[in-house]
Amino acid sequence: MSSFGVYLDSVSLPIVQKVLVGLGFGTVTYVGLQAGFNTLQQIVVSNMGSVAASMGSLFFMAGFNTSIGLVLSAGSMRIAMIATKKLGLL
């Protein structure tokens, strides 16, 4: 029975460490990127106010607001993937 405990300890410790590192890294990444992308989104939205009304409605009919969200999401995912590769989590 004691060999099972040693085995369980040797297997579970690396898994728990990776999970805790992943959770901590994910939280820091999420908070930092969310603040940066919220600022970027506010800049884009505030600059959209200087566009003529007809051009603004054309942008929104074409889905410009959705594309901004998609581009920002893709950017945050790319940064997260690069960071996890550099830290050796993947």
C-alpha cells in the first residue's frame, strides 16, 4: 500500500503544479490583456465619433464592431499562446 502512495504522490505533484501555474498564468494574462484591450477598444470607439454619420452607419452595417472584437480576441489568444510556449507550459 505504501508503494501506491509513493506512486500517487509522484504522479499527482507535477499535475497539481502545472494546474496551479496554469491558473496563475491565466489570471495574470487575462487581467493584463483585458486592461490593455479595453483601452484599445475605447480608443477605437472614441475615434469612431469623428467619422461622418453616414460612414459610421455603413461601418456598423458591415459588422465593423464585430470585426473589432474578433481582431482583439485573436490578438489576445496569440499573445497567450506565445507566452505559454516561452514558459514551457505547452
